Amino acid sequence: MIRVLVLNGPNLNLLGTREPEIYGHTTLAEIDEALRLRGAELGLAVECLQSNHEGVLIDRLQQRDFDWAIVNAAGLTHTSVSLRDALLAVGRPFVEVHLSDPSRREPFRQVNFLHDIADAAIVGRGAAGYAEALEIVASQASGLAASEKADVAHPAGSADPSQTHPDPGAG
Ligand code: DQA
């Protein structure tokens, strides 16, 4: 069975009540449960971990006991060389998820230490973005051809990748 690790970073434990006008009303527990259920349907073993602590996320990655990751690093996206290094070190493919579209928010959110090493990114889709990321994992893990992978990674209607993947060195 394909093992999928879903990592959520700082403050995402507060989803549902945290700035709902930006992040919506769905709680992280609801997101995690939906991912586990859909994962079971897709034949994926889904494990979810949220932490407010960078080192906890890095320690979990270093266990290397997963095949794919879905990562919403939250604020660490914009600051953490160490989380980037950990993702590179473990060498597992991952889908970057953000509920909002950081590239359309404050300038400091346009620095992104993860986007260029992610296999795909889903941004600005709210809680649904996690489910979309899981579908990408299922498709890619089942061995789609390279051309099909590109279509799945940037489905029709998603934002322009040049918008969702700003150059971290460009600002
Ligand atoms: C976020 C976007 C980040 O900029 C922010 O720091 C978060 C949440 C998102 O899911 O939209 O905590 O990752």
C-alpha cells in the first residue's frame, strides 16, 4: 500500500476559527478525516501530522517511512531552509498545498522555499485543495505517463503556475 504522509505546519491546528475569511470554516480534523477516508478508497494509507514546531515536522520526515507527502508548511513555507533541506534529504515526492494563494497576498509570502522542489502544488482552493492533492498522489503513484502527470499537476482552472510559483529569489 502506498503510504502518504500529510504534514501541516504552524497554526493550521486552528483551522475553522483562524481567519475564516482567508482559510475557511473547515477544521483540520475534518480535513484529516476526509483524507483518510478517501485514501482508503484509493488504496492509500494516509497519516496526518500537524505541528507548530519545525523540528517535529523535520523529525517526522526523517523517519522516511512514507512514499509520498502532502505538505502545507504554513508560515514555514516562507522561512524554512531547514524544512526544504529535510524534504530534499528524504527524497520523497510531495505535493505542496496552501488553502489560500500566498502569491496573491503580502510580499513576504511570495518567498517560497518549497515550490521549486515540489512535484505539484495546489493553492487557493481552500480545504478542497488537500483532497485534490491526494488525487494527484493516487494518479502519480499508480504510474501515469509523464504527459498525463503534467496535466494532473496543473489541472484546468488552477491558477497560472507562474503566479503560484514565484521565484524565491525575486523579491
Ligand atoms: C498557508 C499560507 C501561509 O502563507 C500562511 O502562513 C499559513 C497558511 C495556507 O494554507 O494558505 O499559515 O500555508
